[in-house]
Amino acid sequence: MNNVKNKPKIVELKPGIFQIRAVRPGSHVYLIKGSWRNILIDTGMADNFSNLEASLAEVDLEIGQIDLIILTHEHFDHIGATSLCFDKVLVAAHRFAANKIQLQDEFVMMNKYFLESAKPFQADIWLEEGTIIDLGNYRLQVIHTPGHCSGSICLYEPNHRLLFTGDTVLAGGMISDICPSGSVSDYLSSLQTLRTLNVDEFYPGHGWISKSPAEDMSMAVERAQTLLEESKVLFEVLDTKATFERLFFAARKFALPKKE
Ligand SMILES: [Fe+2]
């Protein structure tokens, strides 16, 4: 544990469900010690890998005893440490996230932009809406929740009324940025789906856990609706062609044939 700067903060939220607190700017990591298998939900950044190992040691686990890592989406702050253990642990992500990870889609993952040092890796299992991951005492259902980015998922545990939300919705009804591959209209639709679930607590990738999910989900839906409406107004008043054309061409010009 030489590289661990501070004592790891690992907290048991429910029997066998632990939150490993984020080392910023990385995300929280959730550990579920299931009766059949152990899983991690996200891993945080590569620089935090020693903290992750130390946190697991607090509950008598090594990384090799984790059976599956499920990534909530493809962003650098949730997946970086996976690159240091994917040879020991199976990795699952929604197929839209898995594809970007496999092809190292830097425009979406944003490793370099945030100086994340993660190495390339692949997801072993490409998840779909409705996939069930059965841990014995907990059963997680994959809910595809595009919006923040296209490969975002939430993991729903209907029997215990729990939800792991990644960056899709945070406590207090906060929503995340619309990142490359994301869409505000998809975001709104995803939140409206989540609002229909029976949830007592939700566990986000950043910030506090939510103990008032119904109120928080309603606020999140309201915020996404406001964002959608305000963006319509914004696009009406902006000279959109002049503003966005440069950005689009800067991103795409490398792939386009040069004009004679
Ligand atoms: Fe994210």
C-alpha cells in the first residue's frame, strides 16, 4: 500500500454493498460481495488503483477475487483503473460504451483531455438493455440510460429497491453534462424511465447517495426539460452555422478527403 496517500474510505451501505469513496477527479467505486460472485461497479482512475486495492484489502479481498467489473459508461474517470486489472477480471459495459473503449474513441472517453494515463483495454461482455447479472443475494438489471453519453447504463436491483446511477443522476436531482455522444432528449427520456422504478436509495458515481430518489428523479427530469427548452431558445438566437461549423470541421477534417 505504498502509494496510498490517505486511508481508503470504504463504507458498507447495505449488507455486502460497499462504496469506495472517490479520489477526485475519479468516480466512486461500488463493491458488491455477492453470495455467488463479487463485482465492482466502475473502478475510478488509473492513478487511484492503489487506493482501490487498499480499499478491497479492508474487506479481505484482492482484485483477483473480483469476478466482474461493470462499467456504467465510457468516461475516463470511471474506467481508468480497469486498464490495470482487465487481465485478471472480466469487464462488462453497454455495447455502445464497449465499442468506444475497444476502438479507443478519445473524442468520447476524454483520457488525454483530463491527463488520464490509462492504457487501452477491452470489455469482455457487451451489455444490452435488460441483461440480468445474478450475484445470488442481489440481481442487477441493466437499464440503458443514454443522455450524458451514449453508453450510459444504470443498474437496478428491484428486490432491494436500489439503483446504481453512474453519472446519469446524482443526489439532489443533479444531472451531468451532455458530453460527446450524448443527447439532451435521450437524457430526458432516460430519466423519465428511471422515475417509474421503485427505488428506496440510489447510488451515484459522484457526490452523496440519494435517500429521496423520487424527489431527486423529479428534479432531474425538470432540469433536463429546462435544459432542452433553453437549448431551443439558444439555437434560435445563436448564429449556429458560424458557431458550430468550425467545431464540426475541426473534429472531422482529418477523416475527410482534401478538395483539389
Ligand atoms: Fe461521465
